[in-house]
Amino acid sequence: MFEIIKLGEIIKSKIASDTDLMWTHYNSIEELIAEIDFNSKLLEDNNEQGLEFFLMSFLPTGTFQEISMQNGWSEEYLKLASQFDTICENLKR
């Protein structure tokens, strides 16, 4: 789960005060950061709800992809999503 938490930290590092959240359900940057932090904590505690959040957020047209496209870092997002997919495949084993 540590690898997923690390990806969440990378996503957070891409979010600035002027990040456009238009195509997400978040009303503020603080709300998004708080949800990433909350679900990272759940992962630390081996709570599957945290994993579910990241699974949904990394889906095509999910929150993280929408934010990356609106804010000019979609190429980096694709690399992060590929890493996430690899981590999830390894979790299944």
C-alpha cells in the first residue's frame, strides 16, 4: 500500500492554489487534499475503503485524469496511472 500512498503524494504535489477543479466534484483544493490524505491514512491502516478511493480516482476520466488534463500535466498522469495499474496487478497476486 505504501506505493499507492506515494502516488497520492505525487498527485498532491501537482495540485497548486490555482488548480482548476471544474470537471470534478470537489469545491476546493483543500477538500481534494483532505480526501487524498484521509484515504492514504486508511491505506496505512489496511482499510480497503482507501484503496477503493484510489481505484476510482485513477479510472479513465476519473478525478486525477480530469485534473491533470485541465491543468497541463496529463502526460505525467498517464505514467502515474500506469504505475498504479502495475501496483494493483501485483496486489492481486
